[in-house]
Amino acid sequence: MTARDRIIPALTPEELRRFCEFLYARTGMQFGESKRYYIERRLNDRLAATGALSFAGYLNQLRSDPAETAAVINSFTVNETYFYREEHQLRCLSQDILPEIIRGKGPGDRIRIWSQPCSTGEEAYSIALWLLENWRMVDAYNIEIVGSDIDTDALAAAREGLYGERALSRLPPAVIGAYFEPARRGRRRIIEDLRQSVTFTEANLIDRGGMKEQGVFDVIFCRNVLIYFDDDSRARAVEHLHDSLAPGGFICLGHTESMSRISSRFAIRRFDDAIVYQRPAG
């Protein structure tokens, strides 16, 4: 029997509570009894990988081992994405948002766009691809695209830039041919120029200091993550996102998320393709 074949006894209610509190404090994600199977399955993998004999021993290890803390956080993050996801927001970016942004900038000025969380890179690279293909002013400005995530494994995959057929399924064939290397073993790698054009960094939405280190952005894509937070964590994350936006900057949320239910500090902007939120300029 290998280490991974061992079955760890079910968590007691107290152990489950302690772990959920640990995860919540570090990520803002809220789990509980209703997710017991999901939690135990992932913890069973981590206990087997580390050789821990009990949950109590493993929790002690988590408190003193940053590398294992990162590993367990990685195992609980959701990285379901693909290129050109919610394409209507990308249309809005090129047709409405950026034309407003550049009214206050001159040729050659920097425009900063943040994908947070960026998962395995598809969303950050999608912004770069979309602008190259659809925004005629793309070469007139210094566009900086940053992708950030709490999941260090996802960030490593983003930097590697290898993607399978499902991730590429929404891209036009001409875009795949122009910006991806030929397929090898069922995957294509995004070309080096594009890999170097996007910066990937580790950042946690509920960590004020870590968010502040990323600087200020003109546009932020923060999609389909706030739904995993409770009200308190959601409010903290949005406050940090507000502080990360330049006055007059825009934030795009997922289609099931609404800023108006979280914070009154943003103006609602309704464009033809999307509803987005703007930090007031004044």
C-alpha cells in the first residue's frame, strides 16, 4: 500500500471547523460541513503527500511550513477557465473602456490592466490577444498586463503557457495559428513574445499589503471569485480592489456578480456589451 492509498479517518466536527477557519483566514474562501467530502478528499491527498499520520499533526505542520500552506491553498482553488471567456467584456474593453481611459493619457503613456485572479493564464493572455486583434490603438500606448493569483501552481502553469484543446476552443483558428506554436502531444504553447508581454505575480485579494504591492491599475478583471467569499471577505476584497484602481478606472466582475450588492463606492456603467463598475474620478 502506498502513502496515497491510506485512508485518513473522517474529520471530527472540531477538526473540520479548525481547518475551515485556517483556510478562511488565509484566503477569504468559506467552507463548512456542506463541503465535507470535498475538504476530506483534498486533505487526504495532502496528508498522504506529506506523510502526516493525523489531521492534528498536519495542522501543526501547516502552522509552521509556508510551503505546505501554499500547497494546501493551491488544492482548494478553482482554476476552471478558457481563452476569450465572457468575450462580451473584452469587446467592451476595446470599444468603450479603453477609449475613455485614453482621454486622460497621451501617446506612449502606460495603461495597466490587471487580471486578478488569473488562474492558469488564459484570462490574462486573452486580454493581450484581444487587444492585438481588435484595438487599433494598441501600439500607440505602453500597455502593461499583469496576471495575479493566490495559487502558485496556477501561476507556474501560466508562465509556461501550454494549453489543450478545450482552453483554445473559443479562439478563432487564425488567432491560434498566429499566436501559438504548433501542437505537441495535444497542447499548444503561446508564443514567446506574448509570454513575455504578460507579468504573473502572486497576490491575495484579502491581503491589503500584498494587493498594494501590485500598484495601481486602469482596468481590473476580477471575475467569478467573489462568489466563494462570505460578506465580510467580499467587502474586504472589494475595498482592496477599489484602492488598486486609478481614479476613473474600471473593474469587470463575473456575470453572476454585482458590485452594487457589495459596495457603494463604484459607479455602475452600462455599455452595449457589458455592465462594468467605475471608481469615480473625483
